[in-house]
Amino acid sequence: MPEFSRSLAIVIGINNYANGIPSLQNAVNDAVKLVELLRGKYGYQVWEYLDEAATLKNLCEMLEKTLPEEVTADDRLLLYFAGHGIALNGDDDDGPKGYLIPQDAQEGNIQTYLPMTQLHDCLNNLPCRHFLGILDCCFAGAFRWSSNKREILAAKKIYKERYDRFISHSAWQVITSASYDQKALDAFSLNCQRGGEGNHSPFAAALLAALEGKADCYPPATNGKPAGDGVITATELYLYLRDAVELVNESRWQQQTPGIWPLKKHDKGEYIFLPPGHALNLPPAPPLDESKNPYRGLESFEEEHSSLFFGRQALTQDLYKFVNKQTLTVVLGASGTGKSSLVKAGLIPYLKKLQSQSNQQEWLILAPMRPGESPFRELNNTLSQGKIPVVDLSNINYEQAIKSLSARMNAWCKRKPQSKLLFVIDQLEEVITLCRDELERENFLNFLAVAVAKYSKQLRIVLTLRSDFEPQFQDTHLQEYWKNARFIVPAMTRDELRAAIEEPASARVMYFEPHSLVDKLIDEVAQMPGALPLLSFTLSELYLKYLKGSRDNRAITEQDYQELGGVARSLTQRADCEYEQLVERDQAYAHTIRHVMLRMVAVGAGELARRRVSLSELEYPPGENERVQEVIHHFTNARLLVKGKDIDEKPYVEPAHDALVRGWQKLLVWKQEDEESLILQRRLTPAVVEWERVKNQDEEQPKGVLDKVDPVLDGLDRGLFFIENLFQKILAQLARLLRQSQNQRGQSRQKPTHFLWDSNPYLVLLDQELHADNNWLNQVEREFIQKSVLQKRRNRSWRWRIATVVFLSLTGLTIFALFALDRQILAEKQAIRRLIANSEDNFRKNRNSFDALINVLTASQRLQQLPWGNTDQELQDELLTTLVQSVKWVREQNRLEGHADAVQSVSFSPDGQMLATASYDHKVKLWRRDGSFVKTLPGHTDAVMSVSFSPDSKMIASGSLDGTVRLWDSNGNPIGKPIPAHDEVMSVPSCLVGVVCR
């Protein structure tokens, strides 16, 4: 082999043991046959130590003198031992102590044994680049001195580049015929004394067959070409031995498990055998480009990336077992622990693999959904993809929607009683961060709870959730099932991290140079919470950096790693780099990037998270718009942002991961500085979207006369803002009256002006922002604010004009109006006197009711509302006399007792049937008009300062010093949850109760 100057071998075989140790039957036969094969077919220079030549002295001399003198750096060495081995319990945590038994060893005297540690240390001092040890003895697995004690995975296809690396890098490997706690058979016999059936041990027989060429079986034979590629690696050799030996021993009820272990000097090489007579068939590795990137960067793994998803195989199986027995599974973990990837690239492919192996359609797996801004719409989209009938959401009747969904689930379960439905909701925290409709949020979670309760046998719901959002789901409909549904995703172990780093690179025939770079990456992220996205981003950047370089060795280098700033700084350094490149081109990009990135931060949920932004929201006036599009293009190419389409096929863009909004220092500073503006922006955006929607619908409908008049009125309003002309005022007012007349005839439709913020107190701030330099407003928001300001100005202008018209009209109609008003006042006084008379009559007839008091109180209220009514002293005296009489009797005969502290507020229902009282004892009490007690309304935790009925007497509102307002129906049943106030509630006006309830 031209890559090595010599191939050397030490072959030891011992049958004839003495000193009380039983002899073996086939060890020498195995060794002799192997010597023939190595010399005759592979050209090895072999030292033989058979039977009496294999004494402890000779073996030690060979290890300590012969090999150090003979072996050079350009040699490769194979050591084979067939004989007795033993494993004794050690004094530390390194496992059992292994020993090879020389021919002259004495039974029970370990001083006459050859310790495997001594063998290892002597071999480790040799300068050769490649070493392979093959131990066919009992307890051979005790020879495990690798730095990480991990098995090596086989590469199915050896490319020319991989072969060259196998040869050029260190390969120090050991293949053992049995585990540290297993005996190796000497022949194909169940005789524990290694009886006489067969000429070779099962392991040796398989080894000889493998080196004859049977281990070179991949790729399989095709088109007349023989199987194999002309190369047998140590790993391929082990896999062949494992399958052959385990098969033989299982048929004889004997357990023997070969193993392969890398030693401390092992790097990226592989010990190689080239079977004679088989030409090398090593294709070049596939070319690399950006599309072949084996790392996902900030994005999670999807199902189609499962072939590159490593390190979570054991956890995937654990999750499958958990999901299989639990209707609801909540996959919890910190941001960046790989929750989404575990479900999408781990669980789902694993389920499909099991299903394909069983040839049964046991699972219907719906495409994973994210809640987004409208969870029910996203749910409908997912159901339609799964060919399950969707739900009509046009009327936004969530109660009916839940019933419809339940009916569809029930129908599916009946159609497929033996199947299970997997429903995955990824990033459940979006119902908090993105869904602004609290009613939809509550009903969506209620739907999940209903589904869990009703369809526990066939439905499997899997939710992924950032653990820092978990407290916000404790008081939801899912609370009952939450505790048993928690599946925690732990941080990756070092071995799992190693697999996640190395295996994707290996799949692309790439390597880390030096190999210690892998350990450096692991060391950096092992103690860094939620570091997987940062690690993946760093690895992705290292791959791309290789593509941009001039190297062709397919190596990921430490120099590139240092230039990126390591894992901790790779993401922020990349974001800073993209920022600086654009700002260097034009300083205006500094504000543009700031505005674009701040729109992608979700605010108001307590925790930082990314926000999906529609591209229509990122349309700006000319000049700025071109810069915005360039920023999106630049950051998307840098894999910091990702594009997609929502359920309405509208394009959007969002940060690739929460790690960007949580870790980029510039963005964190911007958010802190613009916190108030961000909150205002999030309130403005949905209002603008709704206004634009109605405006577009309005533009699509046929134009009527009034629609054609609107532009004229707008121009007229602008012209009249500074110069008011009486004739123009009348003309504009007539047009306005004409518009109102149309509304009264029921011919109107929703107008865009109804959605403007002309009466919103934030309009002043937005108008200031509109006129500020480098403001954050997009094109539609600018138009919306301009229209709102104009509408506000028009409203004020019209009020002045109407007031002027009214004043002029009153000048001519004053006498007539005063005469009519006087007649109206006289009529009202007569009605008040009738109420007083009715009160006196009720008082005489039934002193045990409130009727008399209600009549006189109503009269008092109407008198106070009467213009100039307080000047009628006679009427006032009459009212006062009746009132005193009624109050005195009610106080004596209908004393309402029950509160434990002072009563602060009393309210009569407008229909006169009920009375509510509020007290410092934290309670509200409800009474009938005859004074009988109805019920206590508990709930407040401090003094109740105010209680009021709605105008229709159907609802009650109470306000307390505990800072809440509570709502009740007329029977005293609570309505909804307490409404938090900014401070202590001192008064709840009756006119607002109905409004609040709606």
C-alpha cells in the first residue's frame, strides 16, 4: 500500500496453557490461518507468538523493546490475540480491570498476567499513524481506553476524499470479540471448555471470511459490477463481525457481542484493508454549495431534514413512548433547546418509520401548525391539508365553531376506530405573543381541552412551548391536564452535542480541523442555556465560510471559527456586520434597519419573542421603501430573517429564531429606547389593517351619488378651514344632511371613516411622529393618520358651522321656541305633581312597599332635570313633605340589614324591581323592591365603593378599592372575569355599565 512504508502484524495464539489454566482448542489454528492471510494476500510482515513462545517475558520484551525499535511513523501495525482473557473488579470508576493470560501464567496469580493497561501504554508510545488491535478472548471488552468511550458509526459510502482522510489521519482502534462481562466461544460448540467442534472460534471464522472480501459489501452489486468499493475499514469489519457472531451465538442461546473502541490517539482516520483482486471504486464526494448546507442555522429542523437531525435519537424514542400513552403532551424547554426540531424532525419521522415497517395506517399525522395571529384560521388550514372538513368562521361564533370541530372529530373517530390522529401545535406561546383577540385565544384553548376530554383514545395533541411562558397557561382550560402532560426537553449531553456537530458534516464528507475544534465547540455551549440555535448558526456560518474560501480539503477549520468570534459572538457579529455594511453604503440605513427590526419584536407578553410581519406592513414611501426592501433582502440572505406565506398566501418575513431578538445587543437597545413607540405601533397596526380592508372593499363597490360627492366635500372642508363662507357652509351642511338621510333609509354601508382615529387621544402623538424626521410610519399608516387628522379637523369645523347655523336660527325663532318651552315645562310640572299624588296614595294603601318612595324619588329626579324647575318653591315644598314621610316609614318598616360594615353605595334598578347595596365589608347585596333579601355577591377583596345597574336593569357593576370592577347579571350571577383598573375604583356610572358589559 503506497500510503504506508510497511504493514506490520503481531499475531498471538495460545492453546497449551499450564499451571492449572485450561487449554484451548482453536486459538493457534485461528492465529496460523490469519498469518497466512495477512502474509499471502495483504503483504504483512508478521511476528508470530504461538503457544510456548507467548510467555509473559516474551510478550513484554516484544512490547517494550522489539516494537519500539522496529515500528516507524510511516508503518501501520495490527495486533491479534487469541487466548484466555479475564476481567477483575477495579478500585475506581474506570470499570473492570482486564488481563490477557500468557502461556505460562499461574491460575489466581495476577502478577503472571499481562494487564491490558500495560498493553495499552506500550502501544500508545509507538510512533505509527495507524494501529488496529483484535482481541479474541473472554472479557476482551475490558480493553476500553478511548477518551470518550463511544462507538464509531459506519459510513455507508466511501468517497475518494473520505478515503484519503482515513489514510492521512491517525487511526487507533480496537475490535473485541466479546464485552467486558462476556465469554468468547472457542469453537461452534456449547462446551464451556471450548470443545472440539469446528476449526475456528465463531469470531475468528467471521474475521477470516471478512478479510477474504466478504466485509466489502457496500455498495451492492449493480450492472454486472461486483459488490463493494475495494476497501474494508475497521468499522465495516466490526459491523460484519458483529452481525455474524451475534447471529451464530443467538442460535445457540449464547450471548457474545463484539465491540469497537477508539483509543486516545484516534483522530479521523480508519484502519484500512484493501482486498486483493478488487479494484478501488471510490467516487468523488458530491460538490458542495449553499443548498447542501448540513446545518439549519437559526431555523428549526423540519421533517424533510430528519436525515441531518442527530443527537436526539434516544429522546425521540422517549417522546414517542410518552405521546403514545398521553392524549396531551406539552413539550417544554427553554428557548433554543430544540423543542420544535425534536417534534418535527424526530417524532414525526420516527412515527412514519414505525408505520412503514408495520405496513399499517395506524397514524394520521396532520401538518404541524403555529397559532399565529388567528389560531382558529390556522387550525382550519391544517384540517384542510389533512382532508378533514373545516369550520365556518365567517360569523366568529367560537362556541359554535368548537361544537362543529368536535362533531368532525367524532365523525373521524367513528370512521377510523383503529387509527390515531396526531395534531402538533408548534410554538404555542404565539397565542400570547401574536393573537390579540382574547376571546379567540380563550376559545382556542378551550377547544383543545374539549378535544382532550372527549377523544383521549384516538387523539394525540402535542404542543411545544417555551418554558418561560408556562405560567401564562396555568389558569386556562388546559390546567386540568397540564401537570401530567409536561415533557421536559433537557439540555444536550456532550455525546449528543458531538453527534449534532460531527454527523451532519460527515454526511457531506466534511471534517473538523483540528478534531479538537469539536471539543472546543462543545465546551463553549455545554454550559450556555438555549445555545443550540447559536451553535447551529455558527456551524452554518463555518460551512459557508468554507465555500467562500479557496480550500478544497472539505475541512471546517479553527481559524474560521476564531474569525467568527466563536459561538457566543457569531450571531451578533453577523448581524452587526450586515448592519455596518448597509450603513457604510448610506447612513439612512441606520434608521431603516432599526424600524424594520423593531417591527419584528413582539411586545406586551412579558417575554421577548419574534413577530411575523406581513410584507404589506413593510411598504414605505419612495426612497425609504427601496431601503426597506434592501434590508429584507440583505438580512434574509444572511439567514437572519426568513420569508414565508401565511394561510391567506400573503408573504411575510420574520426573524429566523427568538435568539436574534433576545441576543442582538443593538436590537435590545433600540427596543428599550422605543418601548412606548412600539406599544403605540402595535395598537395602531390592527386599526390600520382594518381601515384599509374596509377602504378596499368600499372602493370595489359601485359608486353612488354620495360617493361621488365625497371628494367634493373633502375639498370643501379644506377650503373652509381658514375661510368660512356662509353659503358654502349651507351647501356642505345640506350634503351632510343628505348623507344622513340615506343612512336613515337603511341604504348605508360601512365607511372607512368609521375606523379612523379622529377621536383617539393618541392621534396627537401620531401626528407629531408623522411630521418628525426618520419616523417609523409606513405608507398606509401615514395615510391613515393624515385621514384621521383631517377627519378630526372636519368634525371640529362642522361643529362650529352647526353652532353658527343654530345661533342664527335661534335669532329668528327665539320667541316661538321660548313659548313652546314654557308649555313643555308646565306639562312636566303637572306630571311631577301626579307622581307626588301617586306616592301619597301608595303610602296610604300599602306602607310595607317601596312604591311610595320610588314614586317620590322619580318625581325628584324629573324636577332636577326640569329647566328652571328649582325656582318653583311651592312644588319643591310639596315634594319634600312627601319624601320625608316616605323615607321615614321605609326606614322604620323596611330596614335592610345584613352588611357587617358601613354601606357605601345604594342603587335602584331603573325598572324599580331591585335594589343593590355596596359595603365596606367587601360585599354587594341584592334586594327586591319589597325589602326581601335575594343574595350576596362575593368576590371583592376590599371595600366596595360603588354599585350601579345598567340602563336596561339586566346587569350590575361593582367597583372596589381592590382595583377591580366586577359584572353580574340581574340574578346575581358573575359575568366573565374581574376587570382590572389602573387604581382603586371609586365610582361606576350607570350609563357605562351596559357599555362595559358589551
